[in-house]
Amino acid sequence: MHLGHNNPRHTYHMRDNDGEDRVLEETVLEKDLGLHIDNKLSFHQHVNQAVTKGNRILGLIKRTFVSRDRNIIKRLYTTMVRPILEYGNAPRLHQFACDIDKLERVQRRATKLCTDLRELSYKERLQNLKLPSLYYRRQRGDMIQVYKILTGRDNIHQDTLLPLSHSTRTRGHSLKLEKKFARLNIRKHSFGPRVVNSWNSLPTWVVEAKDMNDFKSKIDQFWKDRHYITRPTHATSMFIRYERESQA
């Protein structure tokens, strides 16, 4: 797989067991550990596969379970469907509005299975079910992953991926991350650079939580006004610029 616009696209060879020299075929899409990676790192194919599988399971739930009780539907969705939509969130780029909407549309469909909530708007259905949006779950998941790395819970070289800032010219907590310049948007929206601003904006009482459960509870408390946001609240060059009414 050749990555980058200026890639010289060399041809690579490998000898087989018989000692014969074989040319390695070029590929534009590969699946590794359940994550579909293409040569442009757009992850469109991964999102499409997750959406297709999620909708298929929702259809199975709709045909199999007669009850439309909100607690049952919520339990089935969060157990069987949402993990599929959220798989690979940390390494995946979240820069395209079309992909964000595709994923959120699956959850929108799941909330409509509750007959007593069907006439409400999507945001009102989420509030009644106490079900955060997938967009919020991705932001929260990024912060949880940063917390794991900085506290040594994940065996990742922290100084390389998330170096701490030693600047004393700005306010903030003692675990501020260094903001590195990213010229390309594909780099800007990768895990390391994209989490810096959100993490640095957290207060000290959140980032210095005593354990993982304490951190999750505190970040939910601090971001309580973001639980049902389904799209970024600010425009960026990487998000596709189009407006569409949220469909109930």
C-alpha cells in the first residue's frame, strides 16, 4: 500500500519458499485487526462496513423482539450495536461530516424502535433514554485514552505520542500536552494532535482523578452540556460544509 501524494510508488519484491522472486501486488484497502485502512487514510470503508453491520443487527432486533420497552431496546442497542460503531475510534480519523452522520443515523434509527418516543426529536429521544450521542462518546473516549496513557495504564511510549508541555506562560493543569504544528489535515486529525486542545481545556480536578471510574464520572460531570451534541459546534476545513436538518 502506497501512502502520500508524493510517494514514488516503488515496486517491491519478496522471495518465496522456493527461492523464486515474486512481485508484491499493490493494494488500496486492507483489513487489520478489524479496522479497514485505505491508501488515503480516509476510513470511509471502515465506517460503511460498521454502519452496514449495525443496521443489519438492528433489523434482527426489530424482527426478533416483540417488546418495544425503552429499557430493553437501550440494553440491546448498547450491547449488540454500539460496540460495532465505536470499534477503532482512537486510531481512526474523525474528520468527515458525512461519516459522522452515517454513524449517528444508526443510533437515531435505534431510538426510533421505542414506540413511546417515536414522535419526539432525536435529541429528546436521547435525553429520555439517557443515551449520549456517538459524537460525544468519541470525544469522551479520546479523553479516557489520554488518561490511560498519561497514567501508565496502557503500555505506550507517552513521550513520543503525547509529550507534556513544559511551558509556564499559559494557565492550566500540571498535565498539559504540547501542541505540535501539523501542516496536513490528515495529521491534525490523528489521535495525538486532535486530543491536545480538549485535554488541555479540562480542569485540574478532572485530569487528576484517582482512578479510571473517577475520571469517567468527573468528565461526564464537566461535559454535561455536551452529552447530546451530534455534530461539531465549530466549522473546520476538514469537515464537509453542508447543512442538513436533523431528521426526527
